[in-house]
Amino acid sequence: MRSLILAIGLVAGLPCIGGPVFAQSPPPVEGVENALRARAAAAPPEGYTSIATGVFLADQWHVLTNAHAVMACSVIKLENSELEDVPATVIALDTRVDIALLRSTDANSHGLGIATLDRAPGEAAKILTFDGLPGAASRGMQVPATVTADPLSRRGLATLSVEIGSGQSGSPVIRNGDLIDGMVIGRLVRTGRGAIATGQMISDLLEYVGLKIPSDLDADDEFERPAEAALVAVRCTR
């Protein structure tokens, strides 16, 4: 597993349970870590609120989102069609690939499993995202895409064939309808194409904190819900 260190207590103003996880290694793609530092240095005014997309995992309590979206937050709230202003806490971060794990104080009715293998370059993909600004007023949708053959994939990241719009950062890349095998972390500056953290990086983070998420969800569940029901808006007040 890639080298990770555990920070105890409050680090960089982050709320934590047992301390957030930080990556010790350098970022795999030039500009990812610099972008995070630039956001932190901007020092938004007190009370400033930002919003990002997140997704509930199959245990229905934990949420994946972008690390930059939850850094230095005084309050984190979750919102979708069934949850309103539900507090959440940062459990773990990997700043190399801009992913974060949150713990909600209330369960969502649906969550997604984790794919056990990364998607092969050139394979069809779907991005699970909101059709507008993340929140209860927006609907979930699935956007077809392709994970491109790219050297970034050897370093924990890959790219998508489609351009990524505002508010889609933090959206999961899914396969088989209900398995996460990547996460959108932003846009490549020159092309607008989406950059994604691979499923392996997500699995490494979950394994580090001892969170086991199934990859074989029960398709016969009488309460089975569409994958879109796992989406959630993540609001950070700094």
C-alpha cells in the first residue's frame, strides 16, 4: 500500500475522528497539490460556503468526495432529496489524488459498492452526477464517458474522454450500475477533460482506515434504489 501517515488531533483546521490521513508521497500529477495549496492560501472570508458532489458508500454512513472540498471547514453539511443539513466529519484524506472520506451523522437510504478492479483504458464508463448545482433541487444523472489510455493511470490518476462542468468534481465513476471505480477530481487545464482518481486509490484509503465496503451488492433487495439516490451535496463552511 502507498505510504500514508496518520495525524492525531486537529491538523490544518480539519475536524477529525482519530485524525485525518495525509499522503506523505509527492502528488502523482503536476498541479494537483499546487491547486490544493492555492485554495488553502486564498483564505476565504469567515462564513464562506462552498459546495461539491459526494457519494454515499454501501454502508449508507460514509461519503466519498474531494479533499479540497472539505479542507479547513468549520462545518460540513450534507444535502440531497432525503437529507437536509446533516452534519458530517472528515475521517481520512489523500491529497495526492484529492479524495476524502466523510462520516455522516445520519444514514442515507442508498449507497454504492466499490469495484475490485480498475477500469481498463478505453473501456466505457459512466459518471454519476447532478444535472445542476449539487443539492436537493437537482436530479441525478448518468453521463457516458470513456477512460482514456493515459500515463497518468500508472500514478493513481486517469482521464475521461468528456469535458467536466462546474459542480461535477467529486462525482463517482461507476460500472455495473452500482459500483464505484473512480472519482472525478477536476478538469485538465488545457483540454477541460476530467481527471479521475482510480478505484485502487479509493480502495487504498478505505483499507487504511479499516472500512470494508462490499463489491457484491444484493440485486434482489426489495428496496433497491437507482444509483442516483446515493449522490449527495457536500457543503463546507469555512
